[in-house]
Amino acid sequence: MKVSLQDLKQTTLAVLARSGYPLDEAQTILDVLMYAQLRGNNQGVVKLIGAGMPRHKEVQPIKTVKETKLSALLDGGRNSGMVLMKYAVGLALDKAREHGFGIVGTHNTKSSTGAIGYYANHIAQEGFIGFVFSGSGEYVAMHGAYQPLFGTNPMAIGVPTGGIPIVFDMATSAVALFGLVEAKTAGRSIPPDVAYDANGQPTTDPSAALAGAIRTFGGYKGAALSMIFEILTHELVETRHLIDGHKDDWGNLVFVIDPELLTDSDSFKERVAALIERVKASKKLPGVEEILIPGERGNRILDDIIRTDLVEIEENLWTQLQKAAS
Amino acid sequence: MKVSLQDLKQTTLAVLARSGYPLDEAQTILDVLMYAQLRGNNQGVVKLIGAGMPRHKEVQPIKTVKETKLSALLDGGRNSGMVLMKYAVGLALDKAREHGFGIVGTHNTKSSTGAIGYYANHIAQEGFIGFVFSGSGEYVAMHGAYQPLFGTNPMAIGVPTGGIPIVFDMATSAVALFGLVEAKTAGRSIPPDVAYDANGQPTTDPSAALAGAIRTFGGYKGAALSMIFEILTHELVETRHLIDGHKDDWGNLVFVIDPELLTDSDSFKERVAALIERVKASKKLPGVEEILIPGERGNRILDDIIRTDLVEIEENLWTQLQKAAS
């Protein structure tokens, strides 16, 4: 079904208010959720139904644990991952504006940062190249294993172009955690090669997969990326483990590179725009109408929404969202 | 067949001398080639047969085009990609030692940097996290296309562990260019889903693939990574294009991050070592004897070679290498 953008935003804000967020935090979370929802990404308002994402009972102010001219390690004080990442990205941008590079890590949150393409997009819109990594709990098994150890460990990269940035946001898992949650909610099965059940057998049942382990994408390459991004979002940023070794803390890492470190920013953007043209003009496979660059599919969906003021949303999700708002 | 390590190295050095390299450059190139050859990676001495990699006739000294405290852009003066990258990595390490971060880009070479895991491994052995990207010519098509535009665009990441570093080195192409060259030389076919012929039809013939385009790995995710790494190794580092738009210049990018920017290096290495233990101890799929971490398979091969002083090499390759040396 379709709802008006205004209705969707107001309902989402109402859910966030009921989830305990003050208005400034709710506005930040709304922005991150809408970035995904309005681009057809499954990191949108589905996060607010079911258990949802209530504000932690004992939120503390974000604290700086370690800081250098180029870097900071932040204690997130159990804030929303989205509120924390907005702060972290702003700090990394400030450092990159002054020195050409900024890197900020976070620990002490245990909530989703949402679609991390949001932050990479923001960095690229400011004229910088951004790398964003986001850790989480034990969902994904290493290549050759079926015991969940890693998060879905996404990476997003943003590149300025002069126009709309190139933004690429990928999980290193074969399916996103919310992909499983969505399939379970909708009563759908999942592809046969994306997850194992708790006994290490391939499964198409999202509930069995949630009790088992998600696989990494792209064979051993995806597994290696997943393990390295695990290190960047846990071991490097001092996340906390429980006594039994389980993770109780979802770390994050962002770094920002000023193209001016190597070249002239304006001519860089021109060269990227020219590459985009060459890619889009390259010979298409049979049946391919248009070659899309990273981020473009989502931007098309967004354009349609802005033009029509209508957002496509599953009826069941909209009903549950309205219930959560009231 | 097996040859002694000493014989292999001496023969390789002889080929490099005949290819026009002075001894210091030959030693650098030998190190890079052996890193691959002794780990079962296809970026080894196969590069020296056939057209080989003769030193460019008009090599100029490496020049610094732009420099800041954190960064440098280098004009490679048509030097060997390996000689240039060794210099670039050393410079990035110097900057990271002083400031916590160093980034160096290169242009004006048109020769292979070899297995870029070599450089990532070196950076990690020095206690830093390294990201290495290497550009090349038009071999790989964007998702949805069959016209070659991108290089095989590998990325290597090195992470210090206290012991042997974690090193991950992957092409973003479904198969390495030298994988095609090797298959052609050996008269083997290639898998059906890694390349297109010049008309955009999937092909298992390596010659047809070399005249067509290689596909990216891992579907649209691999394609997006390939495009972004293309930007990092060309548009960001000011590579030169011919008037017809073709690339005449293979750029490179390396950046080095000191873990001390965020945490204590020694405790970081301990945490990484503990993660490696958890990964290796995780529940194995049926038929899996051991879970290997990135780089470990190659290190096992290297250990065997060091123990026995014997290197496995295809007889045909060894014969051609000896011919090139004499």
C-alpha cells in the first residue's frame, strides 16, 4: 500500500517519542530510518515494530575515551547507535576538515546504526570520501563454520561526485539480519544458500536460520572481509565482552579522507563524473536497460517518492507501526 | 615438479637482470614475486614469461607531485609497479609513524604491483593496519555490462596480530587476469560464470575471455567495490587517459592507520589473537578439518617450502623461466 510521506514521518516520530527518545534524538533516528525506508532498503521502519528499539534505560552522555588530532574513541553511553554515529561522523568530519583525515571509533552501544549508507552519503555530500563500518552481535559464521560469531558487518563507502554521491552500502553477510526478520514476519522462506540451522544444515526457514547462523556473501572473500570488519568494529574500538566471551557491545568505526590530500577536489569530482558517464555508456548485456551505479537504484525510488509524496509500505508493517505510535 | 628455493630465486634474479633491472630493483621485484609464488598465489613468476615485464625504456626517478604531512601523490616515472609501491608504502609508513595516518597515491606506471598482500603484510608486520589498492587497464565489466572498463581492482588489508599478520588480498574480479593467462597457457577452460566473450556471451575459453571482459565477483556487491576501487586508483590519483579515453596509466593507493589512534596497540593485538582463537575453535561444517583465517593457507605453503627448501612449480613454467634467464 502507499501512504503519504508526511504521515509516515509523523507516525515514525510518534513511535520514537513513545520509545523514550527526546525530540532531537528522535529527529536523528527519523532521518536515518527514512534514508533506508525511502530507498527500498530493509533497514527502515521495520526496526520499530516487534521489540522495536526503545531508548536504553540508563543512557549516559557520549564520552571521549581517547583523542588525538586525527582521531577519537567514543564511549557511547548506551545511546542509540544512530545518535552515536551521527556524533561520531560529525567529529570525524571536523578532524578531516582540519587535517585531511579523521577517524572515530565507538563502543558501549548495543543498538543498530541503521543503514550506514546514510553516514557515507553525508560524508560524500560534504566533499569527502567516507568509510563506515558497523559491528553487531553473533549472527554470522566464518567460512567453513556454522557457529555464529560475527555481526552482519556492513561497510559503506561514500564518494563525492559534484552531483549525487556514489554510495555503496553492503552487508558482508549473504542476507541482512532484517532480511531474516522480514521473511519470518511475512511467512516467506529464504534462499537455500544463505544460512545454516543450529545443527549446521542449510535451511530455508528464517526461524531456523535465526537460531543458527547466517553465511557470508561471496564465498571466502566475503568471509575474510567479515572477519576484518569484525576486528575494525570490535577489537580496534575496545568493545566489551561478557565473561562467557559473548559480545555485549556493538562497536563502530568511521574514517574520512579529504581528496585534497592527493589531488584537487573539484577536478577529482569531474573525473568521477566522467567515469560514471563511461560506465553508464558501456555495452549492456541482453535484457539490461540501464547500468546503475552504486546508490542509484535507491535514489530513483527516493525521487519517485518526492515527486508523488507517496511511500510504498507493506500493509502489515504500516498497521503495526500505527499501533506502536498510539 | 619441485625445484629448490635457491634455484628458483637465482633463476628469477637472472630473468630480472635480463629484463633490464638494476640489482636493487631486481631484489625488490624478487621479494614481491616470491611472496606470491611461495604462497600458491598466481601473481608469481608466471609474470616473467611470455611478454614478461621488461623495465620501461624511459624510466625516470620517482617524483613527489603533491605532499602534505599525512599524504603524498607520486609520479612513478614509468618504474616497475613493484619498485614504486615499495617506495609508496615506505613513505605511507613514515607518515603514519609520525602522525598516526599516512596515505600515498601513485600514477604514471603501467606495470603490475604483483600480489598486493605483500605490501599489506609488510605494513601489518610493522604494527599498522594497511589498506592497499591497485589499478590496471580495461579488463572487467560493470554489473549489467560486457564492455571491459575496470581493472581487476584488488584490495589487500593487513592487520597486526602480535604473531603472523592477518592478510587478505582479493581481486574484485571473478577471476584474476593471470588466472586467464595461466588457463590459456595450460590449455584449460575457465568456469562458465567468470567472463564474457567480445559479444557479451558467457564463455569458458580463456582466449575469448581475454578478448572480451572478466566479470566481477559476488554479483552487484563485487561490481560496486570494483567501481569504487577504480576511483581510488585512477580518479583520485590523477592517472592519465589517452585521447580515445583508454587508460594508459595504472594508479595505486595505500593508506596506513596506527591502531594507537584509537587504542593501545599491544592490547589490540592480544584481542585480535583472541578473536582468531575463537574463530578457529568455532563449530565446523561437515568435512571441514580446520577453519583458516585470511592468509593462513598461503602461510602453510610457505612453511612447507621453508622446511623442505623445495618449491612446487609447473614444469612448463619452470622451463620457460629458465629459457628467459639464459
